[in-house]
Amino acid sequence: MKNNHALKRNLTGYLFIAPQLLFFCVFLVYPIFEGIRLSLYKINFNHLTFVGLENYKTLFNDEVFIKSTINTIVFVIAIVALTVVFSLFVASAVFDKNAKYVSFIRGSYYIPVMVSMVVMSMVWSFLLNPSNGLIPFLARQLELPAVNFLGDKDLVLPVIIFVTFATNVGQAIILYIAAMIGVPKEIFEAAEVDGASRLRVIFKILIPLVKPTTIYIIIINIINVLKIFVVIQLLTGGGPNNASTTLMYFLYNNAFKYNQLGIASAVGVIMFSIAMILSIPQLRAMFKKD
């Protein structure tokens, strides 16, 4: 009787998660395996020709692909590092302040997150466009040296990094503030009694205790930055001279402009592999028992 009750309870739980599990398999697991399969074929419309690893060999001999890979790695490292450091700084500075002040900071930084990336990219295009942008116009009016932020191959990468970082950092700040508010007050009281400075409290108490949040933010940002596309499409189109082309933009061009679906699938597999390689150390740290 007891075993039947346990079986019935487990079955009820499985039935509740079955719809989500079905969606997960259909829209995530199946596309991954289908992408791996298609990366081994040369695809011309509906005609598939098995070529093995030829698509991968073609990619690693393609200068644009190499440049896209380097740009993507730079994007991931820069944006993740900026997001974690800046979010920790803001959250640790305000988490124990007046509740109204903390709410104001949350709302201020979260507003860009609520706005569509398309809209934010159009706003930045209006500001930075070298021909009719607001910032170049003001520079000309003030007789300052003209700077082409979107046309200079040395400047375009930092500009895209800053725009992406500024648009998405609000979510990380909110997560950190929530995690820090949840730290037991007794710990801070004990540190105060021991005469610990605020910097020591931040580096010895806060940052170690919000480590799970840090790992989550790193993993989510790695995945999001690997998929960066809209801001590049609207601001630079991958230029100048592929200086801002990323793997996702390279994949888009091959799939929808050049009709090279096999090549595009191979790029997708490589992106998936990069995401796994960068995320595994963070996942291991998350599940590691201290």
C-alpha cells in the first residue's frame, strides 16, 4: 500500500513536468542533434550531400571565421568581466542603504533591460552615426576632432562591448542586490563587533556568500553574449572590414545570405561547444562542496 502511494505520488510529479520536458526535447535537444547532423552535409536547397568534416575544414581555413571567433571570445571575456565587477561594485555599495534608495537604483539600472535590444540599438545608432548622429554633430559644432565610433576598426569593438554591457548590466545588479539582502544580518553584526572595515566585509563575507549568484550570472552572460546579433546588425553590419563580426553574425550570413546551411550548422555546433567549454568550470564550481 505504501509503495503504491509513493508510485502514485512520483507519477503525479512526472505528469506535471511532462509538458516542459516535451518542449525541452522538441525545441532544444532535437535542434542540437539536428544541427550536428546537418553540419556533416553540404546542403543545396533540399539536396543533401554527405561531406563529413569538410564544412569544419572550410571554416578553419576561412579568415572571416577566425576573425569572428576572436571577436566573440573578446566579447565574452570583456562583457562578462565588466558585468560581474560593475554589478558587484554597485550592489555592495547600496544593498544596506535606505529601501527607497535601493529601489531607485534597481529601477534605474533595470530600465534598459526592459527595452527591446532593437530599440536600444536604434538609440545608440542615433547617437553614434558618423553622418547624422548626435554625438558627431555636437563634436562638429564644438569644433572638436571628429571620431567615427562605428567606422574605426580600432574603436568599433569597444563601442559594441560598451553598448551591450550598458544594456544588460541591470539584471545582474538586481540579482546581486537580492542575494546580498538575503545574507543573515548576524554575520554583519559579528563583523562590526570584530572591527572589520567595509572593504573587508565586502571581500571576505559578501563576495564569497554570493558566489552561486556570480556563477549564475557568468553562465547566463556567456550564453547571451555568444548569441549577440541585433546590436551588430543595426549598428555596424559586421564592419568595418569584419572588425565587429561575431560567430552569430557569421552564422546568420551563411544561413540566410549565402544559403550555406551546412556551414552555418557547423558554426552552430562550434558555438555550442564553446558555450559548454566556458560553462563547465562554472558548473563544477557551483556543485562543488566546500
